[in-house]
Amino acid sequence: RNTNPEEQFLHCARNGDLLGIQKLLMSKIRDGMQININCKGKNKSNLGWTPLHLACYFGHKDVVEELLKAGADVNLPNNIGDTPLHKAAFTGRKEVVMLLLHYDACPTVINGSAQIPKDVTQNAEIRSMLEAAERTEERKLEDKLLEAAREGDLTTLTQLFSRKKPPDINCTDLLGNTPLHCAAYRGQKQCALKLLKSGASPNIKNKNGKALFDLVSDTAMKQVLEGNIHRKSLKIRLLIILSCVIPQSSRFFGWRSYWVVLQDGVLSWYSKQSDAAANVRRQGCKSLTRAHCLVTKDNCFFTLKCFDDSVHHFKVSPQNDPETMRKAWLDALEEHAAYSTHYCSQEQGSEGEEEEGQVMSLGELTDSLQVVRSLKLEQVVEKNKILSEALQTLATEHHELEQSVVKGSSPRSALSEDEFHDAVSDSDSEHSLSGFETVASHSSEEEEDDDNDEGSLMLSSPCKLHVNVCYFRTSLPAPMFSRNDFSIWSILRNCIGMELSKITMPVIFNEPLSFLQRLTEYMEHTYLICQANTSSDSVERMKCVAAFAVSAVASQWERTGKPFNPLLGETYELVREDLGFRLISEQVSHHPPVSAFHAEGLTQDFVFHGSIYPKLKFWGKSVEAEPKGIITLELPKHSEAYTWTNPTCCVHNIIVGQLWIEQYGNVEVINHRTGERCCLNFKPCGLFGKELHKVEGYILDKSKKKLCALYGKWTECLYVVDPAAFEAHKKNDKKGVEEKKASQPGCSEDQEQGPSSVSDSVEVIPGSQLLWRVAPRPANSAEMYSFTSFAMQLNELHKEMEGVLPQTDCRLRPDIRAMENGDIDLASEEKKRLEEKQRAARKNRSKSDEEWKTRWFQQGQNPHTSSQDWLFSGGYWDREYRQLPDIY
């Protein structure tokens, strides 16, 4: 029996002796036994193999798992370059392969035979798994490349390009931006040049149709890129046309053959092609500044006249289409002459002036540069001032014109500030349009850049804890602050031309909830899911699900506060035994900001999940937010899954007038089992406000036959009725409106500004069935950020919750808690501190080459739509919160 502990370790791993492995590992911990868990065998039977190699090869999954938990190196190669993943794949150990991949085994390691793990397996399933893992690995490298381009990390960029298999240089993020787009937009000049030299394409457009130069705002950056791209295009062209010998005329020797090279506006010639390739023994050169070409009738000849009046005669080979070859040379010479004239003549002129003029001292030169910079800065500031005043005037005139045409009352809807997102630019407060002081002395802290807050959209998020709470609060600890002395335009006017997600908003515009908590408000009307579950008819279930989708946006009405954007890794949970569900959400991505949530019935009667990120547009007078991401509802009892997306949200009168909000766009709820669909149209307000808040649509079977009609307002209620009755009512309603217009051509007296609210209630069509009605808001709602009773309870922190909640839960965020308690100054300071802490953590991860890993969600394919989604990975409700990040 071998007494060497490492040989025993290898022997146990080979034979699948789990108890022996555990005993040796315990001896290492308890008795300090010297065992290297990554030791390599020295016998002929295991030469160069580690215990993990042996366990993987022989398929001992439990031993493999024990070794990995103990810290075995999952990517360590043996003496011929095989990793444990190579061995598991070769012997067809599917479960072991899955386990290794779970512990971050690299699927792209090349062994001594130039093979990666998928090349050595004969198992189709394993090959598919490894290919998927390989794509994931490639995507990780692409994400790393995109992040390096954004942050200007030239070292990481160089390391990525020096890999044997570098990432795709033209890869894109979720918005379609390439690394070159990211570097150019952020002003990372060196990274942008490195990407261009490495072959990045400057012609690719992102999903918004923006190309490289559409994203560059800095003039100097634009000039550098233009020059580099122009120079690159010239060199590429030369590779195409300089594969021939050109004779040059000489009065003494007649025609002589040379290899001629055009580069950066300079014409050079060499005796041999090898000399030209190596750039040695050049026979002569000529700058093409102000040079021009002359042609003769003979299609083989052309003449070049240079800036010093010297003339050079050229002749192309009369074979292989000489006319086309000559034209190619003439085009190339013309292009290089234009390049040289534009760039080189400026440098020559400046050199001549320096020789003739007096020599300036370093101090004088510095002073001159400061003057130039100051003048340029003044010009930019003045230009921005003129633009902001012009936009303000235009918006005011537009608003007055609207009011002169439509003298209607303003809807009592208000700004949903999910459309505004704190981010990375400083924006000092100015005076608002009304003349009030916009931000007090402490507001500069509030407006500090927030790299974290990059957009949120209205929806709902998770809340409370798994404790038996039999009562909920009916008000917040302190009422909201008045925003009358603050102007959103005072913030936006300093950010003309900037990306909307980069606009910093003071904390006064927030409400004391995280966006993750706002997402939880989706669950306020969970009873509609319960109703769907109890119905045996699929059409009746679709009615309830459609009502649930409409009810989800009802809480946004009159909400003027923007939720705090979650920090990366922030979580939120809510367990409501009275409503029969529990929910967990996590901020899974920072760029772009993505929030994932997963809710389930306490009796396992439904699963509701999704991931949301917004696409924002600033239209001058309004801000539009389009929520991206699929919402999924699963009813296991009926083996059904429903999916839909949310409508677009728009906030009006950003610059002048009363703020008001509307939802519009088409929402399609799909039953993936039966093929039935509910097509809902959230109607835009229109000029006269007649369609404000209205929702209409039909439930269709799989053959697109209308089964029933739905109508109502997303702020109030939703009804269902027979399609024939609905269409007859619409026809009569249209006829009545036309008759009313004919009899009342005049306008009413002046009313409040904004679109007119035709009625506070929905006209009920005879035979209609009520599906959903919004619950009345509490009497103190206006003082409590216009919260519903449900929203009022979301940030409540009971003593029973302390010590049970994970440290990443929203309720523990100090800035939200300070704002809820009415301490705006502390909220602003804490918000700034958290943002700086998050930025520092991101930089540290970047330096250490560490990637952020989500805890409770993993990216994967939605099984119903086949699109990418963030799916709950489980484990949260076990209450084992080890190694959570310290984000607060």
C-alpha cells in the first residue's frame, strides 16, 4: 500500500473513492497534511494527470464535484495539454461536462494536438453543450472588449487582440453599438485609433441607425478619426492596384521598370518588389502636394506634374486591359494628391512661418494656448445658450398654438419620471423658466454624475419579506417635498445633444422607491391571475390575463417621482401571503440597465417573470420611453404560457406647461398553447384629447376570428363585450361626434392647459362585463408621491425582517431610506456616495480582470419565445446569503 498522500489522492480519484477523497481533504485541513490538490501523477499509468483529470476520465461525478468544491484548478492541463474538460468530453461523460462548465471550465483551451474539447468528443449532445459554452465564452470576451472600449482601457484592448482567437472586433452590445462606437462616443481617442488599426469597420450602424460619426460630438476626435480612416482607405486601395511594374521615362536611359508605391500622399519607387515590400533601398520619392496628372491619346501613357514643376512620365503594361489599369493609377494618384495637399501643406506652411517668425518661449506658448481654449469654450457656451433659448422659444410657441386651437382642461395625469435617468454628467442648476430658483445650495451634490442611473421604465418590482406581517402602513414617515420651485428644463437645457440616459437629475425629482420596487407594483392585481386559474375556458383565461396586463400600468397615473435606479447587484423581495405570491428581483446589468424579476404563487399555481430595460427618446417637448423585454406568465395547471410587452410611456410638457403622461402603442398577449391572441391598442391622446387613456382591442382565435372586444381606460377600468355590439357602438359614436361638430362650431371658454379629458369615466356598452377596476387611492396619496396603498407598503421595514433580508435588498439602501424619512440633504449625500462606491468597484474589477457575476438570475433562452432573457436560477428562498457584494 502506497503511503504517499498525493499518490493515495490520485488513486482514490481514479477509483471513485469519495470517502477516501473526503478523508484526505479533512486530514489536510485538520492535521495540516501536505497534499497538493492539483498534484500530478508520476507513474506510467497517471503521468502528468491531476486527480481531477482522473475523476473526469473515469466519470466519477461525485468525486469531481468534491474536488471542484475543494478548489481544484478546472483548467489545468496535463503533460500533453489536455484539460479535465478534454478528458470528460473524450469519454462521453455528459454530467461531468455539465458540472465542469458550471465551474467555469474553458471550452476553448487548445491541447497539444491543436484540439479544443468539442473536437475530441463523439457525443452529439456534449458537442452541442460545448459549442453553446464556446459561444458564451466568446460573448464574455466581446463584452470585455466593449467595456474596455468604453472605459479607454488600452491595455485590456491590446491583450484581447493578442489572443490566439481574439474576439470579434465588430461585435455589438444590445443597442447595436460596436467597440468603435463605444470608444468614439466616450471620447476614448487612443482606443478608437487602436480599433481602427486593428480592422474595425467605421461604416456599421447601430440599431438606432447611427454610424460612427453620428455618435462623435468632439470636433478634434472627429478630425483624428476622419484622417485615420482616409489614410487607411488609401492603403487598402494600394494593395489592390500596386501589383504591377511601372516603367518611368528617363532622357538618358529610355524606359526603366520600377515598383512604385503610393502611401500617405507620397510617391516612392524601388528597383525590386522585395525592396518595396521591405521599404529598403528606395530609388527616389516625390510628395504629391498640388500634383496633377496629364493623359495622352495612347491609353498606356500618363504624366505626373509635381509641385516643383518636375514632370515624370509613366507607362503601364499594354497587356491585361491597359486602359483600366491606367484609370486605376490616375484615381489613386488623384486621391493621394488631395490627401497630401490637405494635410501636408498645412504642416509645411506652419513650419515656414516658424522659421520666419520669432521663437516663442514655453510660457508664451502656454498662454497662447490658454487664450485659444478660452475663446473656444466661450463660443461653445454661447452656442449652447442660443440653442437652448431657441428650443425654449419654439416649445413655448408650440404650446401656445396648441392652446389657441384646443382650449381643453388638463388631464390630472402627471410626469412619470422613469423616463429620466441619472448618469455621468455634471449639470449645475440654473433658473427655471418661471424665474424660480431651481435647486438650493445643496443641489450640486444631488446633481453629481450617476454612472449607475441609466434608465428605468415604469412597471413594478418586488417587495417584502417572508415573515408573518398582519398589518401594513397607510402612510410614509414624512410627506413629499414640493417640486414647484424646481424645473426639469433647467436640467435638460444644459444637456442639449447628450444621450438622454446621461442626464443627471437631482434627488428632489425622485420618489422613495427603487425601480426594482416599482416593478413589484405589477403584482398589485394578482387576483386576476387567480381568476384566470379557476376558469376552465381558455378565452375566459385570456380575458383575465389581458386585464392583468392593462392593470400593470395603472399605478403610473399621476406619479411625478422618478424611482431610484438600482445599483448593480441590488435585489428586492416581496412575500405577500394575503395576496398569495412571493417575488424576487435583481439588477443584473449596468450597461445597459436591466432589471430581472421572478414571481410565483405560494401554492405553485403560477409563475410570472421577465426582464426590463428601456429605450429612451427626447423629442424636445416630451420624453418617450419604450420598455424593452418580454413579460411571461405561466399557468402550470393549464400548461399555458402567455407573453407580451408593455406599451410606450410618454411625458409631455417637459419645457413649459403642466406635465402629463400617456401610454400608447400596441400590446399583443399570446397564449402559446392555444394560439389565441389579445391585441390591445393603447391610444395616443390626439390633438383634442378625446382618446386620452383609452385602451381597445380584440381577443382572436388562432384563425384570427374575433371572439370578443375589450375597451376601457388604463387609468380606470377594462370591459369585455361582443365584437358586433362594440363595432356598432363605435359607428354610432362617430356619427354623433360629427353631428355635434356641425351644431357647435365654436370653442368653449378658456380652461386649464393640456389635452381635454372628455370624461372621468368610461361609457359602458350594453351587455358589457367588467374585467377590472382600479382601486381608489388613499386620501393622503397626493402628499405621499401619489402612491397607491400597495406602493406605500413596498419600502416598509419591519423589525422581523432585519437579519433575514440579504444585505443587497432595496429596503436597506440609505439614500432611499433618508428620502422616505424626509431628509433630502442626507439622501443626496448618500446617493452620491453609493454612486462613487459603485464606480470604484467597477474600476477595481476592470483592473483585476474580474467579471461581474449575477447571483440569482442567469441569461438564457426564453422557452416560449426563443429570445434571450434573464431566468431565475433558484436558491434565493433557501436564505443562505453568503458572499454577497457590499454595495451599500
